[in-house]
Amino acid sequence: MTLLPKNEPHRTIDTPRNFFIYGATMSGKSYLAERFPNPIFLNTDGNSLANRAPSIQLKNERNSDGSLKNSVIDQLDEIMLELQTMNNKPGYGFETVVIDVVDDVATMIEQAISLENNVQTLADVGYGKGYAAFNAVFQGLVMELKALPFNVVYISRVDNKLSDDGTSEEIPSLKVKYYNIVNGNCDLVIHTQKMGTRYVRSITDKRKDYYASRIDDAKILQILKAIPGAIQPETQQNEKAGK
């Protein structure tokens, strides 16, 4: 059996699988994430039971003396393993992993590393080892999620950034250095807003232009068609290239 593909044009499949959603409280972030096919939520805000979708509450568990009993790092490792080994068994079959919210996951990882080293902050771990450990864990989590045969949705809160002319702009509240790690592995960044009684979604960043003819997942396509700017109009040249 040969590994080489035949030297002939093939149909282009280009379905986005990794998404970053940010918005203010009650702007529809989790509601949008629930629309993705067969989601499982990894929650941090204590309202896992409020979701209709199956969920797991992420947390650092402490002993009575305040020391770390079970870390969120170990919990995430166990979840990643089960997603890889158990998902094809009856009763599971998840297709989307939702991190709700990624800001808190980053904070929990920082807290776990600090508790493991009996210090208050990562800076208190000598020789930069705290920051190195965090980067390894956080980057490893993002890469492991991306490698899963799932859609991945990261949810973040917002901060308000003031421009020179005094206007305010909503930006993700995730620290810039962490956002760059996540965004570098995402296909689309979606901003959710509530304006009066209307819920508005917009695309603020994307890896490339996406076309309906190249998306082979009907559920993902349906979601993206409802977000202005997510899908580009088809052109004759694009249609020919996609065949």
C-alpha cells in the first residue's frame, strides 16, 4: 500500500474547529456555545448545573490545612485522557469541548502551581520555574485540545479598553500573553453583545476566509451562517478551486 496521494485535484475541505467567544455577562456566550454539536462544558464559575449540556466543574481541591489535595492540572489530564479513550463508548459521543471560562482556567493553573510550591504567586517560585511550569501546562492544554477530534470553544469575559478619543471598546479579559497562545490555535474569534433586547454576534479575528462550499459539517455551517462575516460569499474562482 502506497502513502503517496494521486497527483490530481481534490475537493477542498476547510471546516473551522477551534473558536474563541468573548463578551460581557449575559451577552449570549454560553448560549452560543451550547448550539455547537454535542457539547461538554468544562465549567469554572460554579454554575455547571445551570447548563442543559453535560458539564464538569473544574476546581482546585484543598485539604483542611489549606494544602492542595487535587489540582485542576491533574483533573484536566484525567478529562483529556477520558475524552480520548472513552468517547466512542455508548452514552458519550461528545463532539465539542467548551472551556467556560478560559480566564479562570489560567488562574486555577497559576494557583495550583503556587500551592504545589507553597508560595503565594508564580513569581515566588525561584529562577522563573513557576512561569515555565505554567507555560508548559497551559500551552500543553491548548495543543492537546486542538489535537482532539472535537470542536473546541473557549469562552472569555471582557475588559473595556479606552481609546485616545475617549471611546470604549470591549476586548477579551484573558491576559494578552495567554490570549495569544489560545488565539494562535483558533480559527475564528466571535464577539457577543446584548444591545437592548437584541443579541449581536460579530467576527473580530479569523485565520482565513471560510466558504460554505468547503465546510463539510452541516451543524457548524448553520452556526456560522448566523454570524455576520463568518462565511464569505462564493465566487466562481473559489467554487472551481473547491471542486
